[in-house]
Amino acid sequence: MADANNRNQNRKRPKETSQIPDIGKIQPQARELEEAVLGALMLEKDAYSLVSDILKPESFYDNVHQIIYKAILSLAIRQAPIDMLTVVEELRKEGELEVVGGPVYIAQLTEKVASAAHIEFHARIIAQKYLARELISFSSLVSNKAFDETSDVDDLMQEAEAKLFEISQRNVKKDFTQIDPVIKEALDLLDKAASRSDGLSGLQTGFTALDKMTSGWQNSDLIIIAARPAMGKTAFILSMAKNMAVSYKYPVAVFSLEMSNVQLVNRLIVNTCEIPGEKIKNGQLAPYEWEQLDFKIKELYEAPIFVDDTPSLSVFELRTKARRLVREHGIKILIIDYLQLMNASGMNYGSREQEVSMISRSLKGLAKELNIPVIALSQLNRGVEGRAGAEGKRPQLSDLRESGAIEQDADMVCFIHRPEYYKIFEDDKGNSLIGLAELIIAKHRNGATGDVLLRFKSEFARFQNVDDDYNFGAGQSFTSKINNSPTPSANQGFEPMQGNGNDFVPF
């Protein structure tokens, strides 16, 4: 009976599946395609031009194939013919013919294909396999360092960002375009500009003279706005951002590396409501100022301005956030305050100048990729302070701090100059310069250079057109919910939005 029960239990027990031991994974590769591409390169003389911008020696998985491709690359650089005989001779000259298997292996490669008909498609597959191997190597390195408790996590994140950014930059290619569709796009833009009464083709800033000179900020342009400290760089971009978002409804993104979200919003309140900054800080507003605040602050509600106060923002973080802003919120312009406070994602550079060069080059690439204007503020060196005379105080392109690459990469370089700051109160014709500022367009790749005159109201941290002048008098009255009590207390004021310091915040 016991034997029968045992037999029944064995019959009910599920059959165990045989386990195959984990023998590891093979890295992404395409040896057959590598052989086919190398063979095709030696069969047709024009084949190399089809793959030259797709493949590099390290794109090949097999070390032998890397050596052969290097020989083909050397022949191409010298504009020598590329065929089986010349490749064999080049390998012999380099002492690597026997390493790759001799002339026999080279001959076998040419036998594997009949023509170079599909060489470009095959090359792209090889490049994709190489990119996959690079990502595997990258993730393995990050994983190992993350398990190492002696590694600093912040340093590791910076290093990981840098490497991933490097891989993406090295492998992203944009193909050429035949001119016909580009001509059509250019003509469409021309038609749109012609149909506008103001004749502008780009984004309006609200500064009439500036818009007239530049035709508005143009898509894919990198615009550098530079000045010495206390000249009003942040005041200028906030005045402009408010004009663009409130008057023209352009969604604007501001990355502030110097100020917090709350400080930035307070500056906007001062700018818009025309209430001195110290009163916004301490809350000691007169009754008419509470009314003024309540009335004018409505302009900022629901304004499409997005602010991000991440400190020491890296190029990689900026690209990631900017793409999301454009995709989710339709951002039309990107503003960075300011360039020298950014970092190049933990990459190792010989000097700060090289790092700033990398940052400016990346910003130009970002403007082209997103097809929107990118405005970056920049500091000037102290050369301005050392020069004598009214003309000597005017900034020059050579005053750009830390890198000549900024001037090279920018489509437009503008300087903010306020003569009043240097105790220069009149020009050479005796005209008053008090309260005036010049925006000096020193470089304009696609247009004219010149000076734009603006009015600067320092107590309100605001730039405006010279002819614009609107003030609220103490005698004006507004319907106000804030001013219901005869003596408002210091804490009755507007509460600005609190930022978390890690992400962009919409108004």
C-alpha cells in the first residue's frame, strides 16, 4: 500500500525542467557584415566615401578588421587607390600583414561580396553594434564604481554624465540635405516676414530699436550678452523675458545659476510693479504700493515663463531639461544666467578656457538641435576697468572672459554699457547720459552691428525703450483686496512661488 502511495505522489509531482547554466553573454557584433564591408571597400573605388563618416577603426569588433580598416583609412587620406593589392602593400609596409592572416585572408574578404550595393546600410548596422558595445562598457564601469563604497557618488554622477554626453556627441550624425527643400523653407520664412507689418522674421523682444536691427532673435542662433558686474545683465534678460512672455505670449525658459527661483521672481515683481527692491524684501509698502502691487502682479500670473535654479548646471543636464521643455511646453527661447557658472559634465580639461570653449560649443549645438534662440549671459574681464576715457570704458570682443571660443561660436555678441556707472554723465555733444544704457551689437553673423539705446531704471531693475515711460503715482487708486486694512502689516504681501531648487518652475 505504501509503495502504491509513493507511486501516486511521484506521478503527481511536476516534472523538473532542466537548468542550463549561465555561460555569459556575447557582446553585440556583426562579423559577417564587417567582412562584407571590408570586401566591398576593396572592390569599388567610390565605396569609401559612402562609409567614411559612419565608420571608424574602433567600430569593428574584430581586431583584425580594425587593422585592415586602418590601412584603408591611410590610403584614403593620401588619396591613393583602394583595392586588394594596395591594402596588402599598406599592411606589409606597416608590418601587420601576417597579423591579419596574410594576402590569403584579404583575398577571401573580396570573395564574400559581389558589389558595394548595400555597403552604407551594412556600415550603419556595424556602427549601431559599436554604439551598443560602448553603452555596455559604460554601464559596466558605472555599476562597478557604484558598488565601490570608496567612490564619491556626486563625482560618479558627474563622470557618468560626461561619458554619456561624449558617447552621444561622438555617434550622432546629421545627414546632408539636397538644397531644394531648404530653399522652400527659406522662402516660406521670407513670406511670413513680408506678411508681418513690423517686417520681423524672429522673436520680438519688446525693445523696438533692437528688434529693428536684428529682425528679432533668430532660431538656431547662439546670442551672447556680456557685461561687467553690476551693469544689469540679469535685469536686461528679465525685462526681455517679461516682454516676450506677457506681451507676445512666447514661452520662455530661464536657467539661473546665480540666483534662486524666489530671488528671480522677486526681481520680476520689482520690474513689473515698479516697487523698489528693498521694499519687496522688507514688506514696508505704502498703502498705494500695496494697491499697485495687487494691480500689476496680474500681468505675471499664468505668464509662460519657466525658471530653473539648479546650481552648477552641467551641459548634459541643460540638454536634457531643454529638450523636455521644448517637447512639453513649446519653449521658444532659452536663457542661461550665466555661462561661466556652468560646467562641462566632469570632463577633464587642461584649463578652464578649454572647458568654457566646450560649453559655448555645446550651447551652439543645442540651439541648432532645438531650432530656437539660445541666449547666454557672460562676464567680461577687468580690461575694461583699466582703460581710460569714455571710449576706453566701452567693452570690446577681446574683453570676453576666459575664452575666445565664445566669440567664435556665437552668432551674435552684445555688450551692455552704462556710461553713468563710470561717472560719465554727458556725451561729447553735451547730451545727458543719466539713466541711459547702450546695447552694443559687436558681432552679428547674419546682420548689421551697431548700438541700441535703452532706458535703465535702476530702482526697478528694468530696461525699457527710451520713449516708454509709465509710472504709478501715489495719488492713483486701484481696487485692491490686499489694501482692505488701513495699515497693512509687513507680512501681508505677495508670497512668491517657492522653488525646489532642482527643476524648472512655471509662473
